[in-house]
Amino acid sequence: MSRREQILDTAAGLFAARGFHGVSVAELGAACGISGPALYKHFGSKDALLAAMLEQISEHLLDEGRRRVAEAGSPAAALRGLVAHHVDFALEHPALIVVQDRDWASLPDAARERVRDLQRAYVEEWADQVSALHPGLTPDEARATAHVVFGLVNSTPHSALLPADEMRGLLTAAALRVLEVPAGG
């Protein structure tokens, strides 16, 4: 793991626990084993660190979502792949979900717009597959369905009361039911 990745990972945990404004640069540096000012070698400011964190996760979700859709042989298979990845991401990175939800307003305007654009594109990947599987839905109904799944899966920082494998199965089954994805390969 690079120093930059270590800083982002450590910051996600601290921000999730205490909020973006509840963590000083000095505390963040100390948690990373460096001085607070040394963080500025990697990020121009604490705001830039938050922006990089949320842009990176949004880019990752979109890129992997597009890859899963491209590799799928059907809308149902694409949705299974999207659900699997989003569930894995949520279970492996609950701190990032908390930071995204709680510290969104702390993003600088330009970063907020960039993250919002990435997230809209990610929603469209899902909505396109929902529409293809259920052609009677309007585009807004397809988007709303995707958002319902995100709400379900992104609840894991608060609802993951079971071991990871059991939680993965529960979230996956619930998401596929919401999406009305037929069983099968």
C-alpha cells in the first residue's frame, strides 16, 4: 500500500469515527506515523484529501460497474454482477460509506460536482440494466429502484450484525428481490 493509500485509508476510519471536522491534520498525521504537515506532500489540504477519497471511491464503483455490465451476457447477469460488487464494497469499506453520507457537505464545490457526476453515471449503469430487464418501467422508476438498492446495501455500517458471509448473502438476496432479478445464471 502506498503512503497516499495509507493516508486515505486511515483518514476514512478517523472521519467515519469522528467526522471530517472532528479530526485535525496533526491527529491524522500521527495516526499515519508522520507529522501533520507531512500530509501536505500528498494532499494540498484536508479538504483535498476528502475530495480525493470520495472521488476515488466513486471512480472505482463506476469503473467496476461498467466492467461488470460489459462482461455480462444479459441484464439479469449484469445486475447480479453489480449487486455482488456493491455488496462486497459496502462490507469491505463501511467507513467510506459513512464518510460519503455524513461529510458530503464538507466537500469543496468542484469536488462535490465531480463526485455527483460520477455517482449519476453509476446510477445510470444500474438504471439501464433495470430498464432492460423491466422494459415497462420509466427511467425515473428504474433510477429509483437503483437508489432503493443502494440504500439497502449502504445501510451496512449500521446493520451489519451478522458475520460478513451471512451479511453478504442476506444483502445480495434482498437486493436481487428488490430488482426482481430471476434466479439463474
